[in-house]
Amino acid sequence: MCNLSAYGITFDLVGRNVLPNGFEYSMSANIGFCSWGELIYVRCAQHDAGSYVTVFSKCAFPLQLIAWGKHGRNIAQIRNALTAR
């Protein structure tokens, strides 16, 4: 469990992959009123000018057509938690 509940979010940690220049965390959000769940990926990597973080979210259920803005909220929650530290 990746517990960022102090920042208002709690996702289940699915896995951690080591990349050539960093790492990637895979998380999942539970099924809710607005969606059938999401998969959230946070990639952290080093670059010549410093480090960067990429966050993206996608539907866990492949036949879901409308996300109702849930991906944007997931990304905003991760971004807010990272900048609050």
C-alpha cells in the first residue's frame, strides 16, 4: 500500500520496476462511483539537467469508454503530494 493519506490519497502499490536511469512505480485505484478503477504509473528518472517525474493514469477495465475526469484527479493528487513534501 502506497499510503499518502496525509495528502488525501491512498493507492495500492502493484509493483516497482527499475529503469536504466531511474524507476517506475505502478499503482491501482479502487473501483468507485466514477470508474471501474485505474492504473497509475509514476516514473522517476535522471536527466543531464536534473531529475524528472512523469505521472499517467489509464483505465483498468479495457472496455470503459468514459473516465469522468478521474485520470486528471489521480494525476493532480500525486502531483500535490509530491510538491507538498
